[in-house]
Amino acid sequence: MRDLDAALERYSVLGAGPWRCWTFGAADHERCDYRGGPTDFKSRLALNAQAPQLELIEPLTGPSSHRDWLEAHGEGLHHLGVIVESVADAAAEARGAGYEVVHTGSGIGPERDGAWAYIDTSAALGFLLEAVEPPTSMPPVEFTR
């Protein structure tokens, strides 16, 4: 999304709210890499509480899969997330199947027990696939809408 606030308005028309919103970046992770090296990205993120859960992301600074996708494809579907027991195992399986793992983060959440990895499945599926080990808890919400 180029403008998270405007996107929240658009998606809320569909009854997708309320939204819990945060600003996250590489500094909120124990480790964060993009295309094989460290990144200092920062993004605004909104999650709703419904199923399926929607996640809206506005890249702010630094290199990231969110910024590159937005520049290449515009707004719209960036990824679908799948809860996994082990992001490391899911990433290894994806690499073994010939997919590139482009953006990863680990040590997230107050207990530093969450992790994620974006897998480039765009040629086969038209979007990225995100493997997620959700953290036990999330940091305090910045704002709701």
C-alpha cells in the first residue's frame, strides 16, 4: 500500500475492520535479511481480527519485499501467509523445491519467539508466500481503526 490510512478506509468498506496497527522494522527483530543481506526496512502494518485475516503493509524506508513488490506490481495482493511450526524448515523445503526465500525476519514479538519468511512463488502463483511462526504475543498496538 502506498498509503495505509487510505487503504484502511477502502478495506473497511468490506467490513474487514477493526484494524490493529503498528510500525515495524528491522530494529524490531533479532535478525532481518532481504535478498541475502541485512536490511534496515521499516513499514506500517495493519491486521484485522477476522478469518481470513488480512494484513495491509505500507513500506516506509529501506529495502524490502513490500517496497519492491509495490514498485513492480502496484497495490494489491502481495502475499498469502501460512502458519508453520518451523520457518527454518519451511524455508529449506521451499529452497529445495527451487523457490527463492527473499525476505526473512526472526526474533520478533515481546518474547522474541516469532519468525517469518517470504518465499518468491510469484512465477507459479502470482504472489509471494509467507511462512509464519507467530510470536506468543504482539507488542502494544499503536492505534486501531
